[in-house]
Amino acid sequence: MKIENKENKTVINVGLVGYGLSGRFFQGGVLRGLKEFDIKMIVTTNPEKKFQAKLDFPRAEIVDNIDEITKNDTIDLVIISTPNQLHFELANKALDAGKHVVIEKPFTPDSLSAKALIEKAEKLKLVLSAYQNRRYDGDYLTLKSLIASGNLGRLVELESHFDRFRPEVKKDGWRECSLPGSGVLFDLGSHLIDQALDLFGMPDELYCDIARQRQSSEVDQFEMILYYEEKNLKVTLKAGSLVNVVLPRFMALGTKGSYATYGLDPQENALRCGESYPIPAVDEESYGILHEEDNQKVIPTLTGDYRLYYKGIYEAIVNKTIPPVTALEAYQVIRLIELGHMSDAEKRRISVKDNI
């Protein structure tokens, strides 16, 4: 593996595995705006996706399997953007070939396979990370900044929602099929859990209630509560597939005030519409409100940028810095999902420190 140097700038050659929603928009659409990366190869077996990949990246080679990437010495970074049940197998192959690896969330379908990947990456001294782009949503960055500023006082409760209204189960949607790593707790829950851990670290205990609300569905609604004893803090994470009302994306309650914000960061919609960076910030009507004792204050929403994740990956590969999302953090998310299933099955709080 040899990282190229073009015009006095180190360029990382990328092999992208999978060209569905994530591969095309959240990976390809983001990397297209970064000169530090060059997508050289794309793996997909779907004829329509092959055609689309060639339109989007005319210079890339479109191939049928990951072996074409792993045996290519010019590829530095492999991005796994496939159905969740394939993450471990494909990432394992890429690491064995000496490639750095980014895996679309959720990292792996179970914590044991996550540990195995971590051990291999550490042994081979390769970068291994999970793509948690929602750390770079503007509303989340604003919440993080507001908490750090102390304007809320001591935070006592945070509620985080990621809701949809999809009355019908997608028959051909692998995220909703009975497969390892499927269901809304793995899909949307991995974002919410990662954000909570980024803000507060691992909780002391958790409780989780899981539901199957639509006919013939996998997990399509959950509520997970994280308890932080020393902080006297409760964090509630919720996602559902039958929510046809606008609820707060974030609601933070503190000793000095409360903050609520609505709606989703515009990046996903913009990328899916074929827009390129820089993507405009949310409009002022979507700004969050800080409710203090005697007044209300509009808090401008910061501009999110998913490219920041890959800029961090670049630094980790080229300059040996810590990845923006470590493999350990990715493992912790998967382990909390497993403990969430345990909590639901046993109908009780679960000690995290005793089960991590």
C-alpha cells in the first residue's frame, strides 16, 4: 500500500464497498468534496447501481467483489457501506489485506465481532473507525456547544428523538428484515447512543423498552434511558416509525434553563438531492430556543459538515492522530444495543459497568 502524493498533497486512495443510500450519498457525496481522497474502486453487483456509480465517478473502476480491492496495492482505505450483516466479514478481509477501514454504522451486528476487528486493527497498526456522521449535524454541534457554555446550568435531563412516519414495512428493505443488525435500534439508535456517549461517556445503568408496532416488522420503536449517577443525569433516547407529529429533536433541561430544537440537519436531504458542499445552514425559523428564567433566547444553529469526519480520518491515517470515532467507541455503541435488548427481555435496569 502506497499513499499517493499529488501536487505536494497526500492523497488517500479509496475502495468503496456498496453503492446504496449510504455508499452513494453519505460516502461518495461527502468524499467528492475532499481533495484529500480519491475514490478509485467501487464494489456493487447491482446493474443500476453500477451505471449510477460510473456516472458519479467516471474515473473509478466498478468491480463485483471486495477481492478486487484487497489485492490492489494502490488502495489505502476501504469503506464498508453494505448491509449490516456483511460488515464484519468484509472489514476483516480489508484489514487482512493491510487496508485502513471505515465501517458505516452500526459498526458490527454484535460486540464479539467488534472486539475481533479491534484486536486485528491494533495488531496491524491500521486505522479502524465507524462512520458516525451525526456527530457533525448542526443541531447536535449546537447542543454540544450550549451544554459546554454552562448556559443551561447543571444538566439534569436530555431527551433525544429520531423519528419517522413509515406505516408500511419496506418488503425489500434489509434494514427492516429479520437479519443480524437490523431494526431501528441498530439503525437510528446507533446514532443517538453515539451522540450520548460523545457528550457524557458510558452510563452507569440503562433501561430499554423495545416494540414492534407495525405488522411483520423488526424492532421499529424503542426508548432507551441512560442513567449517570454521579452527574444525577437521565438521558432518554427515542426513535419510532409511526411518529406523524413534530417532536423536539433535542430537549435539554438544566438548573438555569431549558433548550429545545426541532427538525433534522439539512445535509442528508441536500446530499440525496445531488447537492455538493458547502451545504447551506438551516434557516432562522429552525433555530432552537433557550428558555431561561425570565426570558427566551434564540440560539442560532451551527452549520453541520459531514466532511469533518473524513478530515479526521485523513489526519489519523497520514499523521497518526486519534480517529474522530475510535473503534472502542464503536464497540461501546454495539454493546449498549445488546444490553438494551437484555433490558427489554428481562424488564429491568441493567448495570453497564458490570456488563461491558
